[in-house]
Amino acid sequence: MSASPGIRSSVLAEPLRIGTTTVPNRIMQTAHSKQYSDRVESDRETAYYVRRARGGCGLFVAGNHFVHPTGSIRGFEDAYRPEGVAASKKMTDAVHEAGARIFVQLNHHGAQAQPDGPDGPRAVYAPSRLLSPSTAHATREMDHADIAAFVAGWALSAEHAREGGFDGVEIHMAHGYLLHQFLSPLYNARSDEYGGDLEGRTRFPREVLRAVRARVGDDFTVGIRIVANELHPDGIDGAGMREVIARLRAEARIDFLDLAAGGYHNVHYVFPSSPMPFAWLRDDVAAVKSANPDVPVFGVGAATSVEEAEEVVASGIADMVALTRAQIADPDLGRKLTGREPVDGAERGIRHCIRLNQGCLGRGSRGLAMSCTVNPIAGRELERGPRPRTSTPQRWVVVGGGPAGMRAAVELAVDGHAVTLWERADELGGQLQLARRVPGRESVGLLVDDLTRDLAATGVEVRLGVEATVDALRAERADGIVVATGARAPGSTSLALGGAYAGGFPAGATIDAFAAASLVPGMPGAGVENAAATLGRRIAVVDADGTAYAAGIVLSLLPHVDELELITPFESVFPHIGAGYDRPLLLERLGSHRGFRRRTSHLVERVDDDAVLVRDALTGVVEKVGGIGAVVAVEPREPVRIPGLTDGTDAATRVVTIGDAFAPRTIDAAVFEAVELAYDVAGLARLRG
């Protein structure tokens, strides 16, 4: 089929036969946790999929859907429930009408499940007794009756999936969940016929495959999600997993292989974040495809960038390319990559996922519905539809060129307003310019680049090196002013309660976090060649913040000193990191530096010339930490204000403060409030109209 005149053709636009169904193109979203539904599919879930189907995604895998009551989780669907069939049919009909196909993932978390379920306490099941790497709870070793019950649950759930209009089912054998646990020697220490050698460890998964195929018949698509490599010295490597796949394929017809890696024993492979390289699973994906040329293989972690996704299919590495978080961030990504249709709207470039896992996985791990750092409309498609261009354009001045200010300027300009952006520095990005230079967080630069591009595309006038004063702003006679001036690292503490200093804040004996970071080569404002020249070879960092911001300061300083003593009043280092599943990788990075030391649950009594006196908050024992060249104080950031300017609406100009300028938080909050401002302005205009 030829492309429309002036529109590039792409191999990603080619259809693909998978079992008994044909998908319209080679772009997919793998199963991911959203918590938009509880027990059965919801209108919110449906709207999420339909928006991305209209944006060009060819195939979705809905998941996790659980096959037995012992695996149920609040906020997820239960595939075994017959009452879910009608709700599923409503959703699948809508997805089909939007032009896409949808499979459903059938799963049981096994050892990774919580011992408190939505209906009450329960046992946690696994092949053997072990401490769950996800919850740290001890498990129940499954007996033969348990295994038989779960096999029946998978078969029944597959039947419900077919009745519910799904185009196929995906049996989850990856990510350290129950079937993977039986396959893996990391979890399976059984001595009966379900353990031991490969024949034994594959027995339960093979029984599930046979039961599902017998229940749904040969005219229905059945595939598996399976790890291509456990990436653990005591686990199964790539060659071993290819042997596992061959054993499974010999048991029953498998129509596709959806690949993954790792498990909760190395969870950063399950949910790869910013420190992980792009195309991190590429070679293992290619090896599985080479060994299985006759079955469609879905490529996860195989593209060197979103823009190079086409190469994954064109080179034969995989038959489909999985772009899951990329399509959370940009629901029109499919149309942009396939080139089959022009994309409406002023923003025609790709809005990139920046891989921080804050809005998607981070919210989900706290029991909240999934969102997205760069696309706060994700999951709110029913309540935040397209905004029409205004018929009464206004003049807006946005003060601050960080993520909040840049996105607010773009959104207002897209709606047809005349927007001028003022930034005090000589470059855009605000604190993102610091964050993008933190080792392992380089992907933050994608957001700076995207927003810079969008400012130009939407016609925003950008003024750099401008200091905003009340008089200068009043002289603009604008209809609205957005204060997005961000936050700064305070030179003292602004905390009324809590903190790291038992003897009062020693302002004269410490250096603030931003000042310390600016000494690192390559950082904004860096003025020396080596941080150690000013800070010394051995430093102390006193962390009273505990967030990713604090960790970023430490990661930036650590390579430039011989020893870093982290002192914190918290019971663990950086306690507010972990929701995005990148905590193990952070700790690995810290531990790889031979000079990293940590003192948790400690308060600073006094800072001397070359020492810090610390007190154990639990025991009261006081110690001297000597040989310290500098003490870096990481305090919660404080807002940057414009003196004399207050929020509210006066006779002529509306003033709105957003992002860190309102209260220092995350990039998610900055972008969310910028987008919400645009909806608020549009709503007020409609009311006045």
C-alpha cells in the first residue's frame, strides 16, 4: 500500500499476522499497571486505550488480569470473574472500532503478591518457601492441589477473555511472577516433579499452556510473555531461556513471544528507568528471534531511540516494537512513527518519555492511578479532552524558563494566546539543566529539548537574561502573569520541625546543595576544573530532604571526591526514592564507589573546622567524623518569589503561581499545574463568553 503524497512510508505501518488475528501495524503497548479499573474493566481504562488506538497504536496487551482470587489486587482486573466478560466486551469493541487489536495478559503474582488482599488476609504462594524480593514476606510452598487450582484458573480466565472480545491471551511467565518462579532456579528449590531439571521446572507452565489451548481451541491466539535473560549470575541466561522457550513450544502451539528480562530480584530490568541504557535487551531479543523465525517476536528494550524504532523491525530483530511508556507520554506516537497520517495540532514533534518512572510506576506503587510526568492527561482522557483555540486571545507573560514555565507557555500559545516567556538565566531549562547532568539522569534533557522545540513551534516569544520585577511586569499590561520562578537550595534551614541539626543550623560552616553542584565540571555555573579543589577529597553531605533531588546532588559529587560521608536523620538513605523501582540501581551505584559511607538516623550536633560531631538519634551516642573538607547541606528547596507580586486577580491582570514557585515538588507537579492552568484559562473564557 502506498503512502499518501508527502507522507513517508514506514515498515512499521505494515500489518502482521499473529496466530488467528492480524494487527494493523508493528507498534504495540505491552501490559502495564494503570489502576484505572477495579475487578472489571472501566470506562476510564477504555478511554485510555481508545485515545492511543486513534493515535496509531496497532496492538495493546491489557494487564495484569488475575486468574485466581489468591492473586487479586485492588485496582486491577480479575480475569476469572464471569461478571467481567460484559465489561471486557464493551472495552474491546471500542478498541476495535478505533482500529486496533487487543490481547489480555493472564497472570498470578505468586511470591510478589501481598499477604493482605482486597478481600482479607491470605497466604502468599510460590514454588518454594522463600522471602519475597518484593514484599519480604515468607511464602507458602504450593502443593499439587494449589497447582491444579491455578491451572484451572488460567483456563477459565482464557475462556472469559475470548467471550469478552479479546483478540488473544498472553500467559505471563516473566518478571518474577508465579510461572516465572517455577521456571527459575532462583525461586524453585522443589525436589518433586515440579522442580529440579528443566523438565520439572517447566511442568507447571506447560500444564497451563495445555489447559488454556484446550479451553479456547485452535482458532484463538495464545502467546506468552517470558524473560529473554534473567540477568543474574545464579539465574537462567539467554541461551538457557531459549531452551526453555523451545521446551514450551514443543508442548502446545504458541502464537507469539513477548519478551522481557530480569525479575524483582533485579527490578530495574523489569521497570528500566533513566540510568538504564536504551536498547538494553536488544541482543537477547535478536537471539530469541533468530531461534524462533516462524513465530512473531515482540521487541522490548530493543530500539536505540524512539526515532529508531523502525530499525528494530526492518533489521529483523523483532516483528513488533514495544513502545509502552513512550505511548503513555505521546498518545499520537503511532501516527508520527508510521507516517501513514498527518498529525493534527501545533505540536508535531514526538513528546518523549524521560524514563523517570515517577508518574507511571511511582504513582502505581503507592496505590494511585497511573499518570505521566510529561503527559498529565494520561488516564484522564474522559475529563481532559481537546481544548479548542480561543476566540478571545489574551496576552500572557510567563516568568521562569523551567519545566512549569515552558510548558505553561506552550499550552497557552497552542490555545491561541500571545505569550512571552521571561527567563533570568541565559538558557532555558531551569533546574532541569542541573538534573540532566546528574549521572544516570541524562534522559531529562529530552524534556528540555522537547519544550524548547515546542516554544518555537507555537510562536512563544522567549526573552533570556531578563530579571522580572513588579514594575517591569506591570509595564507589560498583560492579561495574565504566570509565576514559574522555581526553587532554590537554601543556605540555611526553613524547617520549623524536623531536620538534620540538633544544635541549630551551622550556616557559616556549610555549603548549600546548588553551590556545591555548581563546582562539578559540566554543571551550570561551574567555575573550577575539579570539585575537590574547593570541597576537599573527603566531604560530608547532610541530607534532610531524602528525595531524588538529594540523591542527584550526591551522585553528582561522588565521582569527584575520594570519600563522601552521607549523614541523614532518616532511617534509610533517600527514603522518598523507591516508588519508581529504581532504588536498587541507585544503591548499586552508591555502593560501587569505594569511598561512600552512610550514617542513617543521625543528627548533626556541631560542625568544626575539619570535623562533624554527630549523634545517633536512636541511642544518643555522639561521635566525631573527622578529616572533612566541606559539609554540604541538602535541605528541602524553597520557592523563589518575585518581591511585591502576589497571587490573585487585580483589576487588570491575573497572577497565577505554579510549580516549585508555589511549593517545591517534582517535575510531575510542575508540568501538571502548567497543563491545568491552560484548562482553567479555557474554562474561564467559556464562562465569560
